[in-house]
Amino acid sequence: MNIPLFEQLHQEGLISDSSIQKVKQKANSSLFSVHWELKTILYLGILLLTGGLGILIYKNIDTIGHQAILAAIGLLCAGCFVYCERKKLPFATTKVPAPNSFFDYILLLGCLTLITFITYLQVQYTAFGNAYGLATFIPMVILFFCTYYFDHLGILSMAIANLGAWMGIAITPLSIFKASNFADAEIIFAGLLLGVVLNVIAWGSKQRNIKAHFGFTYTNFGMNILFIACLAGMFYFDNFYPLWLLPLAGIVFYFYKKSLATASFYFMLMLTLYGYTGISYVMIRLIIDGVKDLGAVYLALMYFISSGIGMVVFLIKMNKKLKINDSI
Amino acid sequence: MIAYNHKSLDHFLMNEEAKFALHHNLISKEEADGIEKKYPVNVYSPNLFIRIGLFLLTAVIVLMVFGLFCLMTLAGSETKFGILTLVFSLLIYAALEYLIRNKNHYRSGIDDALIWLSMGYVVSAVNLLFPSISFFEQSVLIFILASYFVLRFGNILMGGLAFISFLGIVFYGLIPLGAMAKTAMPFLLMVISFFVYWVMRKHGNNNRLRHYKTCCTLIEILALIILYVAGNYFVVREVSNSLFDLYLKEGESIPGGWIFWIPTILLPLVYIFRGIQKRDVILLRTGLIFIAAIVFTIRYYHHIAPLEIAMSIGGIIMIIISYFITKYLTPPKYGFTHAEPNDPKVAGLLQLESLVVTQTFHQTAPAEADKQFDFGDGSGGGGGATGGY
């Protein structure tokens, strides 16, 4: 906050007396917030604790005994949920904030222990028999329930990741980029379906105003899955790869409209990058298959230069268009 | 000295301050609009995401053009190639100056890309023309270039690069001078870092340097980091080991090595204390991060407890500290609070936080199950990617 600047503006008559008072007050009374530092310490502490306990249990599993561990995990889980149930603010279809920062992490701990508990049951006592799908389905349902009941973004992301896992796809941020698990036709189509489903949920959340603030998370996951599945389809199906341009174009257009509607620069950037990757892949393959010698390299370079310039112009235009309302 | 138009930058800064004040309801919308009318923003400075996109695309375009140039001239010898690279870098630089002067670009992604590309090409050209250049000469080259770029364009990362290359000059320049220099090196680096930190603190808020403010902040942070790292026991021992060819075995130490335990343990505590005392967020955070360095350094040389017990106890301690400080600060005390700062820039952090949580914990749960139960078949790790569970 640049106080001399505001004083100068006040002198020029651009800011009223009451405004300059408010500015000075804010600058003087600004409290030093250690909120994010504390959150980080808490998060790291939980990470260390769960990791350490996990290794401890693993190393001593013979001496401790399964039932004792099961009971301990169950107790911890129940304890966390009891705490959350008592502390939470009343349910509403709009955003319900957490009563304090511990609430978020206790809820997280509770959900984690619950999943561990169920997994343990399945593995040790085959509680679900051979219905492996069921074993992933139930934790997912529970996670979705928790995320809506307690209103927690982190659990939502975990629930979506579990949904993907149930459908056979890994969608945590890092594993997306490895993309090695997309080398299978079934998974590609599953990915497309998942992407569509997530986007439909996002749209539904906004329409019915049920936890509309979850919309961004759903759309984000949905968009990335959809694009990656589409591009994977293009890379995988050698014979028909240009055909994949059609669904790609459709998805790009959908998110273009959405980006304009929500004034989101982030979506605009992503659709540009993904779309450009798709088009470039098709063009380069056509060039390489068509022209057989050094000419191909020249053509490829010229393509990149001209298309690159085209994309730059496009982004600049879009920036102007979106600037009118500003958001992420 | 700065290439961008002074007035335009000032207007830009003014409007940023106005936006901040408007967001916190300190001034009214009409006042903000009035400010914008009187001091119009005429630099082209797009949104961050657009900036990233433009940066990537510009880099692609320039590299492809360079590729085309290379193909067309089919330069054979390294010297010819080097001259081509040098000419190309000058062309890029000319384009950069043109864009800034005539199209008023400012941190638009395009000028960022051109800055880094022209720097990269000059360095490559020099390396091609003088293949046996030493580290010392590289450091001098990079220092001169980075300093020029930071003064001319106020590019934040260039500032960091200039500082690091300066340290490189000191390091590579004095090392050949003999054993005395090598022993004194950690202390010398610490003194230089402290001096740079002090200078940045003193003059960072100077109004004449207002366009370089973020640069100064970055150099401040880097100076604090280097100050600690240069005195850290682990770093000193390992680097001395390789420099002096000591072939130290486990348990052995460099002569007089014990003295480095003092800064290793004390400095982060000093940082945190001064950070709280001066309400300086940079000192505080750097200190907290280096607490982890203390733990790591001690554990590396003295095995105090098996890993899982240390982790569990460490985790419990951190949770307890976090809990008690939160309770202590619940009515804000001494100007500190644990509540969220109402900063518009921080809004995106919540989304990021949820992604980080998913990434770490989603892999922990099934992977822990893996380790615990000695799973024969099925790979639960990686989020249950495969169809078979």
C-alpha cells in the first residue's frame, strides 16, 4: 500500500476525505496474518504423522495384530467424524464455510481413515468377496456424500479422483501427465465419458444452484480429462487420426463459449493449448506422410511459424474480449 | 535506463494500487474510475494465463524461425554457426525494443520470451565461438548480460540470475587461488549475501527504484537463502569433500567443521525471531523452511531415531504447535492473527490447495494399503489406474 501515492491522489481531488481516512486506517491496522504458514505446518504435520504411522504399522503388523489395528483405525475415524458433525455449520445448498481451519483437516483425516478401514476390511477379510468394483465404489460414494454434507473442496477432488479410479482411469494431476495408462482404447472412451459426466455435473450444479462453487473443480477435471482423452484417441488410432479433430473441435468450441460466459482466462489458455496441440499433430503427420524429404522439414517449420503467429493474434484478441469482466 | 516508458509504468502501478483499494472497499468505484481516467493505462499487459500462452507461443515461433535460418544457411563450422546465432540474437533484441517502444508491451509474455531468448542465444553464440570457455568466464558473461537485462527491463528472474552469477564470479574466481581461499569461501559467501540482503532491505523501498521493487524482493529472498546455505554444515562438508578431494568417510569431518553447526542451527531461529519482531514475512517464511534443513542436516549425520518414529513424533509436534498457536492468536495478539488475509491474489490458493491435497493423499491411501497387506496381485498405487484392483 503506497500511502504517499494515495495522499497525492487525495490532493488532486480524485479521492474523497473519507476514502483517504479508510486507506490510512487499513495501512496502520493491517494485522500480520500467519494463516497460510500455520495451515502449511498443519498439513505437513498430518502428512508426516500418517506416513510415520503407516510405516510403523507395516513394520510391526505381526506383533500388533489385525484386529487391534482395525479397531484403532475405526476409533480414529469415528472420532474425527464425531468432531466434524458437532462443529459443522448447518447444511445449505450454498457455500458453507468451515468453522475453523482444523475442521478441514480433521475431516480429511476422517475420510482417509475411513477409506483405509474399508480397504483393510476388503483385503484382510475379503468383506466384498470378488466384487472388486464394489470395493472402489463404496468409498467413492462415501466421499461424495461427505463432500456435499460438509462442504469441503479437497474431499471433492479426492471423490472425483476415486470416480476416475472406479472407471479405471488415474486422474490425479501428476499421473495425468504421465498418460501412459491411456494406451488402451477402452480407457480412452471411458475418459471421454468421464469428462462429459463431470461437465454435466458442473452445469447441473450451476443450474440448480447446488453447491455452485464446486463448479470450477468439476469443470477443471472434466475439461482436462476430456481433452487428454481426445488427444490420446488421436495419437492411438493411427488409421483415423484426422477424424478425432471433429470431437476435439466440438470440445474446444464448448469451452470457448464457456470461457466467454465466465470470463475465464484459464479456460481460454487451456483450450488454445490443447486445440493447438491437436491441430499441429494432424498437420505434422500429414506433412511427414505427404512430403518425403527435406521439404517436409521446411514445410513443418513454416507451419509452426505461421500457425504460431496466428495463435498469438488469437490470444491477444481473446485477452481484449475477456478483459471486460475479469476472473480466473 | 529502463526501456519501458516511465510514465506508462507509473500509471500502471497507480491503477494496480487503485484496484487493490477498490477490492477492499477503501475507495468507491467512481473514485477508481476517476483515477483511471486521469492516469490512463496505455501499456499492453495481459492476464497471467494469456501471458503464459503468449510466452510459450513466442518461444515456439522464434525457435522455428531459427531452425529455418539454420536450414537455409546450412552453416558448417562452429564459428559460422556461432556468428549466425549472434546475429539472430541481435535481431530478437531489436524486435524486443521495437515491441516495447512502439506497441507498449509490458510483461506481456512476448517481451518476457524475447528477453530470455535473446539472452540464451547470446550465451550460446559465445560458447560456440569460444568453445573452451571456463566457468569463471561464463559467470562473468552471464553476470554482465543479466545485469544489463535487469536494469533495462526490470525482469525479476534476470535479477535473480545476476545475483547468482555474481556469486559464481566470486566462487570460480577465488577457488584457483589455493587452499586458503577454499577454506574462507563459505564465510566470504555469507558475508557477501548478508551485505546484498542489507542493501536490498535499505534501498528496496526507495521511490527512485520503484520499477525494480519485485526484483529487489527476489534478490532479498535469494540472499537470505544463500546466506544460510553457504554456512550449512552439510553443504560445506560435501562441497569441500569434492573440491579438496578429501574422500571423507562416514563420521569423518573437515577440519574445524564443527564451527558450521552453529549457523546451521542458529540462523533459521534468528530468521524466525527477527521475522516476528520486524513483522517481515520473507524472514519468517525463509526461517520456517530452513527448520526443515536443520532437521535434515542433523539426521544425515547423526541417526537419532528410526525414520517412522521420527516422522510420527515430528508430525505430532507440528500438529500440536499449529493448534496451540492458532488458539493463542484467536483474539489477535501483538498484531498477529491466524485468520485468513483478505487478499484477492490469494483466492486461487484454495483451489490449488485442494489439488495438492488430492495428489498427496490420493496416492497415500491405496499405496499404504499396498505396503500394509503385502498385496500379491493388483497395483493399487497411482490411484488405482489399472482395471484390475
